[in-house]
Amino acid sequence: MPSATHTSAVYEGGFADPVGASQTVFRALMDAMARPGSVQSLPHVTAPPAPLTASASALIVMLADADTPVWLDPALTKTSTVKDWIVFHTGAPVVSHPSDAAFALVAAPQNLSALNGFSLGTQEFPDRSTTVILQVSTLSEGAQLTLEGPGIKDQASLSPAPMPQHFEAQWQANRAAFPRGIDLVLAAPDCVAALPRSTRLVRKEA
């Protein structure tokens, strides 16, 4: 039988103003996707159970519903509280295999070694790929990424951390699959940035 603390953590902390909060989060995410590498403000509109963060939880509550399976990384499934919170506030089914997910939440990006383990979509339906939300602690203090592509004038830069293992090589492979490939959303404290699959990483000169 769930404890009172567990039950409280599951039922509380969702959007207090569902319409206003959804619009705010949607606008921030759309601006981030339209301008890859830009940092968009994302106010606290959720209070999720740890280790799920306010930014990542706001995004998943806005995006997910009963028709969009969600995958959680091992850091988020150590207890059932985060899974139960997401199911209660979104109605989304939580799946065991990354390739089955419409959305993925990753609390420990440094342990993520296979971006191609998610659904990359198909040539006919590239939109059936996984959107991967990485919880990062910073967008300015990690290793610098130099970006080019649609929505970017000349170049943009971003310095997120932590990031998946061998990220540059993994992203080059993801970009090579275009129009297939995952889209990446970086959920940092109070803000969000995005790397759509069309975004290119500029290799550092040796």
C-alpha cells in the first residue's frame, strides 16, 4: 500500500493554472526549437518529486498525453514515485524500451551512451521519432558546442553539462540520418534550449 508521503508526492505539484502554464511552457519550447542554441526562460510551474526537475517536468506535462508513450532513464525509475507522478499528471503510458517512446526523460545524461537506441522515425514518417529531454545543470558552464543550421544566423554556441557520452560523434550520426533522427531538448534550471535534428555541430579545429 502506498505511503501517505508517496501519495502526496504523486498527486501534487502539477500545473496550478493548466491553460496559462501550458501556454508559457509551449511558447518557451517553440522558441527554443525555432532558434537552436538560444536559451529561453522557463518559470517554475511544477513541483515534481526528485530527481525529476521543475523544468523537465513542466515540459513533459505540457507535451505528453495518453497517446504518447514516455521512457524514463534508470535515474528516474529507482522508485515508482516519478513514474506515478508522470502517469497521474499526463495520462501517458511509461514504456520499458527507448525505441517505443514518443518522449524520453533523462536525469543522468552522462550515462546515456546510445542516442540511436531511441526511435529515429522512418523516411515516410520522420515525425515518429523520439523527442529526448535531458536534465542538465547548466547551459553555460560545460564544454562549448558550436552550432549551425536552420534557425541560426551564422553560428550559435551553447555549453551544456552534463551531456551524453561521446556526444559529438553521436550527434554527427544523428544528423546524418536526416530527415530521420531524434530532437534534443535541454532542460536546465529556469530555462530550456533545444537541438533539433537539423542542427549541425561545428567540429573543433585540431
